[in-house]
Amino acid sequence: MLYFSRFKMILIWVAVAITVILAAPNLFPASTLAQLPSWVPKRQMTLGLDLQGGSHILLEMNQNDLIKDRLETTRDEIRTLLRDAKIGYTGLAGTGRVIQVRITDPAQLDAAKTALKTLTDPVAAGLFTGGSIQEMTLDDSEAGLLKFNVTDAGIKYRTSTALAQSIEVVGRRVNELGTTEPIVQRQGDDRILVQVPGLQDPQRLKEILGQTAKLTFQMVDQSMPVQDALNGRPPAGSTVLYSQDDPPVPYLIENRVIVSGENLVDAQATYNSQNNEPVVSFRFDSKGAARFGQATAQNVGKLFAIILDNQVISAPQIREPILGGTGQISGNFTAQSANDLAVLLRAGALPATLTVIEERTVGPGLGQDSIHAGKVAGIIGSILVVAFMFVAYGLLGFLANIALAVHVAMIVGLLSLLGATLTLPGIAGIVLTIGMAVDSNVLIYERIREERRAGRSVIQAIDTGFSKALATIVDSNVTSLIATVVLFYLGTGPVKGFAITYAIGILTTVFTAFTFTRLLVSIWLRRARPKELPRAPVTFVKPGTKIPFMGIRRWTFALSSALSILSVVLFFTVDINYGIDFKGGSLIEVKAKTGTADLADIRSRLTELNIGEVQVQQFGDPNDVLIRVGSQGGGENAEQSVIDKVRGELQDGYDFRRVEVVGPTVSGELAKQGTIAMLVALLGILVYVWFRFEWQFAVGAIVATVHDVVMTIGFFVITGLEFNQSSLAAILTIIGYSLNDTIVVYDRVREDLRKYKKMPLPQLLNNAINETLSRTTLTSVTTTLALLALVLFGGEVIRSFTMAMLFGVVFGTYSSIFIAAPLLILFKLRPSSGTADEQTPVPSKAVAT
């Protein structure tokens, strides 16, 4: 076990060297790396939006727009087809998903069906459905009446094609802003995720993404005054539209479109040569230029309107035919608004309206603060863990610390290689794995000490210690990995970043603790040839400890039952402080530009806006303020209007450092996902433990884990900490940690069941817990030290996450001893038959650690 061939040693050192080289670029600024030779690795970790600033926006397509457009198109097709076929009709109208027409002459009914047959012909959908689909069906059950129904498959097809088109348009719009490495990707059947790192003006991004940008050129109907149209009824074929002015000006517009934005090939913001006002110059393609020239030649002296999303931008008079295919759009623009309109026109129109249903924006200043807080917490946590390991194990602790440094380098190197995104919770994941990575070393070292006390030589004790600890290391880390994988697939944003970091940390832990540490120990053995294991400066759990844990199991069961019932009662009677992730609403963090923030003034000013429930509280420093606005209940757009109102009221005196908006649709989905994640993680762990052990172990582990989850939820209720997605990540991590602890105890119980077949179960459980007590204590202390650094120095943003983790570690340790183990007595576990020889209990000095 301790022998390493030369080839194997070279492979291990090469692997370590490669990861260190991959991690090294993260220690230098990008400007320094740019000066190095091209063959030197330069790839750094990608910082999440919460660390470098930027916007995360989730857009949802309005399917009603698509259905409405489909009905309008179908109505026009029916009108054209019936007129071409010279078939009389009446009552052509559409409502909901149905459009109907009545054929006036029953003798022409069959001819009408033939003429309209193209409407119900299958469409070759290919890419979207894998074949052909029928967009519309015909219902002719009523005499003389033809009803065309839009099918579900047709709506799905239209939505898929429109979403693909929208992604292209949104991508072009975002790229026009000049941002670096934006992400625009499909999410689900009708949503688009947009992430723009380093964006300085998220409000501008939302305005650009929120506009459909359907540009049309239409004639102004001057057959009657617009006021008469407003008071009476507009002429057939005309509609009253309003301008973008304040107050808006009404215009009577002919419905016939002369030219649309589809015929534009270019649009640029420029200035009018006569008055130097910002304008947008445009250029049509050949088809558009011809149609525009013909229309202007026929309507000299009349007004034509330039319309964007059913709003009149301007309505100039045609003084002469415009034959060159170019023109200008004027309309009281600023330089930025003219540029934004040009961006929209160049990118093209969206096929349907996109609504912002979730927004998370972080200012660059807050991102830098978060990076600093994460670095401080990581350095302090690392120093505490390194110092503790040296105090607990002496020279062996020093070797474990070398492996720990390699462990961190491997995490950073793999994150850089994979291009994974490092978020603030991801930094917390690294710090947490620093605390938990030593768990495997502790398991190994405690086994080595135990084997040495049992009379084995130093070399035999070390070799046996590594061998026996391997199965426990694998089992304990797999249970944590199950919870982490669930977190990755069902989490979003920063939570997913935490899952990636934590999962990589779990995998690298096995390598560094078992393989690399074993290599270091074998080198030390060959060179030092020690006669005894290195002494530790401090002994935390004395050898020979025999605490009768099972003797007080009835008391611990009663205590845990009472606390669990109390937690459940509090959960149903006292409102838990749900974050906007689960109840919707807006969260805004602002920082006073000068002096201390005036909470009373902010509260008073926001109350006057009539935006519902508003909470204002200090957040960290005296000049930082956290504002929570309750869900508006008026749909997704109502949530966005709140941000606009708050920004307009406070932006003169405060910098907006963080904005999070979650609409009712997303909040309901996140709550559902959280519940599913919890159940899936528990089910996965139950199956694994059942497979590796017996059903009593699996059920006992799940009961103990549910106990920890209930306790943690009670902790949130009592303390009033905000329960958000990060809190959910904390609970899933607690599940993994608690199972990790429980598996270590259960693994020793299973081993002792084979050794002591006639030992009473309570005594056997006491024996197993005492044998692993030193490991349990040391692991809990190292993890607590790392979490304590996060709580004290990690910043306010992840405070609820780290506080919950700290609480969960304490109760996870408690439950593995006082809940999980005694449950085996309750479930009447009996020693299974085995091949090992029966043994009587070994004296305490030989079994205690």
C-alpha cells in the first residue's frame, strides 16, 4: 500500500505540477499575463456576476402575441384566398385560438374548403418536432361556417421558431452594446437567459431587450380630423396611435404598411446637418427602396408616420419623392436614445414581446468588495485549519497541510481549465472544502494511531490505516457528492457555482488525502525510518475514552423530538423570513454617496411612492442600506416598474450596488425546485446507503438527516435570517455533511458487527462511537473554524448561508452520535453472520482513539 513505483510517483508529481501551473495565472493580473510568452498558460477562473458586476436577466416570451399574430395572418390569408377564388363570405373574425368565416353561398362551400386547404396542410417542422405538424385544423360541423383552430402542436412550433429567432435578435442587441463575453442562451421552452458581465448600466440593457422593435412606415389618414376619430369611430382600415411625446399626441394611421423594418439593411445614430439634433439615418434594401420610393412619389404633400412598437416616433410631410432608399428618423432624441434605436433597428425586430421575469444585477464596486471579503475569509480560514492540523498531528499534520495546499491549487486549476464560473458562494465552497478536506486525513491518521496502539509496527500501522480508511472515505464523500449533484442540476446562478466548486473539492479531496498524502508519508518513512509516530502537541480526545453514549439515548431522543416538534410548530405558526427567491418581489442594496445613509428618510420617500410593503434596514456599514419591496401582484412588469420608481427617487444620493427582482412565476418555480431538490437528494442518499449497508442503516441515516434539516429550518424561524436559494444550498450541503459524519460511525459499526458477534448492541455502538470520537471532534472543529472565518469576514451577502452551515455542522455532529446510532437499537439491528472469528471485546486501551 505504501509502495510507489517510479512511474507512479512521476505521474502523481506531474499531475500536481500541472494543476499548480494551471492555477498560477490566477495570482497575476491580466496585464502581466499578456506580456508572457504565448506557450505559458494564461487562462484564469471566470468570475461570476456577483464578483465582477453585471446583469443576469431572464426573459419570457409572450405566447399570446404569437397566437394573435397567427390569427391576424390567417385572417388576411383567408380574405385573399377567398377573393382570388371569387367566393362570397361574411363574418370573418377571430377570438382566442379560433378564426371563423361564413360562406354566403352554400353551393360554394366545397370550393371554399379547397381554396383554404393550404391553411391545414402539414408544415415540415423538422428541427423542432422531428417531422411535420399540423398548425391548424378545420371544423365544418356547422352548416356554412368554417372554423380554423390553432393546434397545441402549432403553438409549440411557432414558439420554438420564434424563440430561436429571438435568441439571435437578443444576441445581436447585446453585442451591439460592446460588452465582453455576454451569454445569451435558451432556457426551457419559452425563455431566454441573458448574462452580461461588467455592465455599467443595467437599466439601458433592460430597455433595449424589452422592446419588440417592430418598425413600420405607414401613411397618416387625413380623411378626417383625428379628434373626430377619437370621439366617434375611425374609418375602416385606420387606427388611432399615439406618439412618444409627453403628453402623447394622437394620430390617425392607415393600417396598410408601406415598408417594414425587415427591409432595413443599416441604421446609424448621427446628427441633423441643419439643426445638429441627434437623428437615426437608415438605408433600405432594393425591395424596400423601390416600395418606399413609389409610395412617396404617389403621396407628395401628405404625411407619413414612422412607427415603432405601435408608437409614432415622428410624422413628417413628404415634400418630394425619396428615391435613394435612405432617410432619417427624427423625434426629440438624445445621443444615447438615438444610438439605442439604431441598435434595435440593426438587430431586427423580435417576433413576440419578451418580459423580464427575473433580474439580478450587481455593481462592480460590490463585486470588488465581495472578492476582498472572500480572500480575507479564505486566508483566515486556511490559517486556522493549517494551525489546528499541526497542533493535532505534529509532523503528520504538516504533511496534511502540504496536501491541503495542493488540494486548493487543484480546485483553482480545474476551475480555470474547465472555464467554470467562480461565484461568491463558490468562494465559500472553497473555504468549506478546506475545512472538510482534512476530514479524510483525520480519518487516515486516526486509523493509523489506532492500529499502532493495537501493537502493529509504525510501517504496518500506517499501511493498514490507509487501507482501512479508504472505504470510509469513499462512502462519506459519495453521500456529499449526491447532494451536490442535485444542487447543480436544480440550482441556478451563484448556487450552481457553489455546487461546481464543492463537487470539484470533493473529488480532489480523495486524490490529495489518499494518494498524495500517502506518497508524502511513504517518502518520510523511507528517509526518516521512524521508530514511533510523531507526537502531537495537543491531544483533544484521550486514548481509552469510554463515554456511555447509549445510556442517555432516551434523553437525547426526547430532546430531539421536542426540538423537532417545536421547529415544525414554529414553521407553521411563525412566518419564516422568505427571501424574494421564494415569495417574489425586489431587493435593492444601495450605498450613500456621501456620509451615513438616512434610513428614516429613505423609508419615508419610498412609502410615498405607493409601491406596497417596504422594508429598509442597515446592511453592513452605516452607509449601506438594504431595501426590500414586496411582490406587487400585478404581473411581471409591475415588479420592474418598482425598480424604476425606486431608482428615480434615490439615484441622486445613492449608488445602486445590487438589484434582484424575482417575479411571481419564477418564485413559484424556485420554491417547487427547492422541494424537489431536497426530496431527490434524500432519495439518492437513501438508495446509496441501503446499497452499501443494510436497510436499518439507510433509514437511520435518513431519519438523522431529516432531523438536521428540521432543526436548521427551526433555526431560520427563530433567528429571522433570510431564507433564500443560498439557504437552500446550505441545507443540501448540511445533508451531505451530516451523512458524511453518520457514514463514518456506521462504517465502524459495520466493522465491529463482524468482529464482535456476541457483544450487546448498545455496547457495540458505544464502542464504535468512541473509536471514531477523535475523528468526529477534529473534523467538526476544522470545519467550524473555516465556517467561522466565513461568518466573521465573508461579508453580508452570504451571511445567512454561512450561519446556517455553522449551525448545521454542530447539529450534524450531534445527530450522528445521538440520533443515527441509537436508531439502530430501535430498528433491532442484529450482527449479521460472517466469516470472521468470534472475538470478545478488546480492552479499552486497544480500541479507543
